[in-house]
Amino acid sequence: MTSDFVLANGLLFKLLWKCKVTDDPSMVLCVPEEYVPQILYHYHDYIMSGHQGIVRTYSTVREKFFFPNMFEKVQQYVRSCHLCQTMKASPKLPVASFSHIPVNFTPFDHMSMDIKDMPMSFSHYHKIIIFNCLATQYTVVCPFVQFQLRQFLTAFSQRSFVFLESHP
Ligand SMILES: [Zn+2]
């Protein structure tokens, strides 16, 4: 046995040194081969572990345990994890870049629309439809009880609804 291992209370610990000259070592438990799958499951698959990647799983495990060929075993375990292989996005996918969207359209050519639930009004309106002009940020709000396209188009064409001007 080399000086990097210590037997305490019937358990074998490995000493980890950041610097043998200046620092005291930390101790990690040496794990028999038969417990390695349970440890890897706990530190990779368990709900609080979150299926971290190879490096993070290895870093977490080696803070507490030692077993031969740790990195290779963690690497093999993570690479064989079905959930990681099927659910995680590939890190090689290109990242979308931020860019300015050219504003080369005229007011009211391009509108966004959203429907929101609201508290019931005295007139029993409980929904609003919101239109927003993408060029000017001009906002149109129309309350309604139950959405009916014909009713809304009539109201929109007659402009018999609330106009709100938003300030960007
Ligand atoms: Zn996984």
C-alpha cells in the first residue's frame, strides 16, 4: 500500500493532495467494484443529479469516491445512458446569432396578435384580443365574451374598440 491510501474504521480511503508541500490532503472513499454502478446511477441518473455530462459527473464522483479507471467508467456510463443519448441536444448544433430585424415595412402591414384571459367585467367581457403593429408598436385592444371572427372583423373595420398607444 502506498502512502496515498489510509485505512480507517475498516474503510479504505484515498488521499487527494492539491499540493503535498503546503496542503493537507482530503480523503475519498475507495469503492469496491460492485458498488460502482450504484454510485454512477446516483450521481448521473438520480433526479437531483440531472444527467450531467461526462466531465461534471466525473468531477462530482471524484470529490467523494475513488475506484480504478474512474474517468473511463464514468465516460462509458454517460455515453451509454439512453436518456442522454435521446433527449439532449447535440452541442454541435449552430447557435442562432442575434441580429437586427430589418424594419422595412409600413405601419399596419405586419401585426402580431394575442388573446388573453381577463377578470370578468360588468359587461361580462372576460377576454381581450390584442393587436400590435410591428413597425410602430401601435396597440389595438378589443374586449370580447366569446371569440367570433365575423364579430371581431366587423368591430375591427368599424374601429369600435379601444386604441392604446404604446411607447417602445
Ligand atoms: Zn443520462
